[in-house]
Amino acid sequence: MEFIKISNLHKTYPGGIKALKGIDLEVKQGEFLILLGLSGSGKSTLLRCLNRLIPSTQGSIIFQGKEVTTASQVNLRGIRRQIGMIYQQFNLVKNLSALTNVISGYLGYLSLSKSLYPLLDKELVNKAQKNLKRVGLEQMAEKKVRNLSGGQQQRVAIARTLMQDPQLILADEPVASLDPATADSVMRYLGELNRNDGITIICSLHFLSLARKYGSRVIALKDGNIVFSGSPSEIDPNRFREIYGEDAEEVDIV
Amino acid sequence: MKRIYAVLIDILAFGYILGSIVFLLQQIFDFSLQLLPLILLSLILTLICLFLEDSLGLLIFGFSAGKKYWHSFSGWLITVMLILTFICGWIIVEINPLYFFEGINNTRGILQGLFSPNFQNLLPMLSALAETIYLALLATIFALPFAFAFSFLAARNLMPNTFWGNSIYIFIRTLATFFRSVEAIIWAIIFCVWVGIGPFAGMLALMIHSIASLTKLFSEQIENIDQGPVEAITGTGASTLQIWLYAVIPQIVSPFLAFTIYRWDINVRMATIVGFVGGGGIGLALQQEQQMLRWHNVGLIIWLIAITIWIMDMVSGKVRARLMEL
């Protein structure tokens, strides 16, 4: 049984924009899959279709034997619980503490009444503290997220994702709003989760250097189609121009 | 479609101009005029405009004739309309500058009262003022839970884009707009009949008005929140109520409190007016003293109201500024 099997996935937005035009993709457990492609090529849409933050128009997504696209609301929440996600803009609640933000990652496992005063739940707080420690922010637990730097905020977001004990982490350009050095450190945390915890990661990126450093496989999207699939080292200047257009030239960071 | 609207605007504009001219002529000559010839004349003028391809309606919808303002027929029409409106307004409002200067002596009683307020009545007036402040406060507090609950149902980004979601959204929004557009003073008149004259009627009137306007302010605040956390919490498999609890409410608590304090501030001002029609408090006292021409008491009340509003304005401004930083 495949870990993820996407077949003939289409997404047409209201207004007629076709973001995905028949994606076929299989992902094995334990992969660190990098999505490349220009802005608007469909990377974000593909990632959000996987946990149905965006409903797809046609096609099927099987995640661990369960169909995502037609799952009932209850089953969908069960699937989403297994899938962590981190975002370009971190998507944390800025006027809450880092600790509360991390705890909110566990909501899928909690009943409504138990989610009312999570700070009273010793076990839950310990679990959140442990995850904050994993991303090196145990000192920042009480701080409001607004007062943290961009890199620290993204690490809080990773800790929030870890609360879900996820099988899969989707990362939508997790380092695009960070400076190069911070970007590499955030990617290092993701790489570590992939190696040590065996969490499968699908991560969209803009920088080829990071893709080569961390990715086990690269998928390139262009206009809603997959135009390349292979190992990161196979991307030479010609391939690069196929993905990014004739005038593109690779710039190196880190 | 735009051209049809343009033609309708032209007909209305010409009707307005001709009507104004007839109104002015009627001030000088005594005659009456049927409506029909006026309408026909505006229709004819509109047709001429269509032929010229230069009219007010076309200008509004951006089909400009490409001429300078003063050279175009439509620009000329706007000028005529503005001048006519001003002259007609002057006549309708019965403006008479002479009265303004001649009548100044009549205000002597009020001015004297204002500058020598009757402090003998300070205690009863202070208790009336307390009534006003408390009724405004209770109106705000009672309005808060209703407005809080309704605002979630009236927020576009929280209501699902389904038949029921849209129906609830439109229903609550329409209701809020209706209850807000009816002035608090009208509600006070209704409740004075309902529960009798006194502060309770005033409180109910202000409560209804506060629910409606806080619902609108709150729901707009919800619509302006950062959607990122909502997306992220949804992605963790949380239920709708959990999403509201963790991604929406933390973002809105301090602006909601700020709006509520601001509303209390407004309610104290409105309570004075509402008191005039029987809603209790200092407004009622003001109306009674004024009816009996006891200007020294009126002076005292006006000073008390002014000082209260000044203090509330200052304090609520400071508190709101602090809340916004949270």
C-alpha cells in the first residue's frame, strides 16, 4: 500500500483558473519530497488539496489507504490530525504565548470541553514543553509570539505541528520569508524530523540549493502539471530553464 | 445596462432642475403646475442629451465627452444644479440672518443660568447623573453577550458559503442594520409605553441600539482578522468551535473590549437624549427643568453632563489605546 497516491487530480478555482491539471503522484513513507516551480504553478494548491484545506475538483488522493477527497467531516478531521502543516507566514496567533500556540496543534485529539483550559492539563503542557525544547525554544514558552523573530516563529509552528504526532508534514514555502541563515536552520529541523522520526515531508521551495541539500526527491510543477520528477542532483541548468522559463538563472543562497 | 442607468439619471437630474426652477418661480408668481409637463420636458431634454453624447449620466459612468469641465454641457449642468440647490435650500430652511442677531437678548436667561448654576440642587442632580451613567453601563453590559453571539453569525469569513450559512448571515446583518437605523430616541418612545417612563425604558432603548451597532462593529472586526491561524488550526483537525476558540477569539478579545468601552461612552451621551422622551436619568431632569424655565438648574445640569462626557472621553480613550497594544 502506498503512503500517498494522487491520481488525476484537478483543481479549478471559481472564476475558471485551472491550478492543477491532472496530477499523478506517489509518495513513499519517509521521503523528503521537494516541490519546485514558479509562483502560481500550483504548489500551494497541491499541498492544500492533500489535507483538503482546498477541496479538489476532480481526481483522488489516497492517504494511508483512506480517500481524502470524499471523506466525511469526522473522518477528514481524523486524516488532518495525521498531517501537520507549516506555512510561509507561520500562521500563529500573534498575541498568544508560544506555549498556547503549540498546544493548539493538539486540538484535533481533544474534545471541546477539554480544549477549554488546556493549561490546566499537566500532561499536555509537558508535551508542549517537550516539543518546544526540540526546536530549541524552551526558554520562550511564556513569550508572546509577536515578540519572537521570524525564525523563532517558524520553529514554534514546527513545534505546533509536532503536537499532532504527524505521519506527514506539508511545508508551504516554509523559509520564503526568512533570511538565508535562518532558512537553513529551519530546514535543518525539518531534515532532522525526517531522518530521526521518520516523518514524511513534502516541502515547496524556491531555492535549488536547499532542495539539493535536504530533498530526497524533487517534483517540479509548471502551469498545474508535473514537468520533472527525479533526484535533486539531476537538475542541471537545462532542466532548470525548463522549470523556470528561458530567462531564469539559478541564484545561490547559503 | 450602464446606459439605461445613465438615461435614468439624466431624467432625474433634468426633473430636479426644472422642479427647482418651478419652485423658485412659485415664490414670486402665484401659479400651479401639473407634474406631467415637467416630466415630458425632462424626457425631451434627456433625448437631446443622448443626441449630443454629453450628459450627466454618461459623465457619472465614465463615458466622458473628453471636453474640459467648463466647456462641456454636463459640467455646466452640475454647476446649475449646485446653485439651484443652494438657493432653494436657503428658502426652504427659512434662513434669516436678521433674526439671528436680533434675538440674542432672549437667551439672556439661559446664559445667566449657565454662568451661575444652582448648586443647591447638586445632590439630586448628581443622583440623576448616576442614574444615566448606570443605565448606560447596564445597557452596554446586557448588549455585550447578544452582540458577541450575533457577530459570529454575521461574519462573512466564518459563515459557510451554503444556503443556510448565507441566509443566517444576511438575516442577522439586515436585522442589525434595521435596528441601528431606528434612532435610540424612537426605541425610547416605544419602551416608555411598554414598561413605563423611567430609566428602565431608557436602558432597554439603548440596549437594542447597542446590540445592533456592536454586532456590526464586532462582525467587521472578525472579518478583518488574520486568516492564517484559522487555516492552520483547521489543518490540525480541530472542530469549528475549536477553531473559533483558538484562532478567532484570541484575535478579537481586545478590540471587542475597546469597542464595548467606546459604546458605553456613546450610551452615556445618548442616555441624555433618550431621557428627554422619558428614558430617565439626567436627560429627564433636564427636560423638566427646561420646561419650567429654571435656567439656573438647567445650567447646573449642562455643566454636569459636559464634565461627565469630558472625563469619560478621556478615560475611555486611554483605556482603548492600552487595549489595542495587547
